[in-house]
Amino acid sequence: MNQLLLKAQEIADLLNEEDKKPAEPESGVEAWLTSNDVGNSSLFILKNLRPEALNKHPDEVRYAHPHDVGDFVRCLKLLAAEPSLVDDFWTMRNCSDV
């Protein structure tokens, strides 16, 4: 029952959010963080490649990998918004056994 209530609250919070715009290519991390292109797996990438850029404490971001196409696209949009992350992306291999 608790999980159901938590999901219901999560949905209500999403419905009450202000409309956000997608991040444009090369718009930077700050623009991406305020876009609707942020997800758990893309935040995990940012935590590992540029933890100082997070707008929350890095410990709040947990391990996550893309679970579906939407997750994967949000990761690609992060890399498009901040192309400098691509140079260090290879280091992500140390974050997972997968």
C-alpha cells in the first residue's frame, strides 16, 4: 500500500510541475538540468562525470542505467546538451558490471 501511495504522490507532483522545455543541443548542463530531459540514468552519468554540476547533493543520485528507449534518449540529450561529457564518457565503464 505504501508503494501505491508513493507512486500516486509522484504522479501528483509531476502533474503540478511547471512546464519545462527540452534542452537544446550545446545548451549546457544548467539548461539541461532545468529541462524535461532529466532522468535517473542521465543524472547518474552527470554525477560520475561532473558531480559539481548537480543541483542536488551527489549522494541523492543513485545508480541507474537506461531501462527503456526514453531513458536512453534522455542520456543522449544530456550528452548533446554538454558535448564535453563525451570525452570522459568511457570512464562510465567503471560504474557498472553490465
